[in-house]
Amino acid sequence: MSKKRYAEYFEECCKETGVYILTIGWKGGGGHATVLQRFEDGTLKYIEPQVYSERSGAKRSIDELCESGATKPYPKRGVLRVDNKLFDTKFASIFDK
């Protein structure tokens, strides 16, 4: 995909205020899983928990992702909203070890 198409794709997938998981492939190979967040003011930001600055926190421009994304998308990668998911309590015991 082109830089422009990545930006359109992120806007299409992340219309609602919320937190999204993104898996993306890089132009040079490999890939990354990270966070996109749509804020109440309408802005969409790339949240990179591994990189933090005093000035901007973990928020970064999605342009970085759009620029570095692979030109041939892999069908197993994409965007999933995660902040509105419910946890099934019948599986809680797996965490009690």
C-alpha cells in the first residue's frame, strides 16, 4: 500500500473513539504490533509503549507508520479495536497460578 492508502486505511478502521491494536509489516521485512488510539478530540495517534518522551509521552504521528509500512500487505495483519472487549470470567482461573 502507498503512504496515502495506509492513512486512509487507518482512518477507515479507527473511526470511533477508542484503542486499537495494529499489526503491520515493514518495507524492509519484519513487522510490529502496536497501538493506535482515536481521542475524543478526533485525532488519531500511534501509541508506542517502547518509546516515551517528556514532551509528547508515548503519542506519535501515524505518518511514521504510513511511511514505513510494507507496500504489499499480508492478509494476517490489520487493525482490531480492543478497549470495548469483554472478559469471559469463566476463564479467570487461567490467571490464578
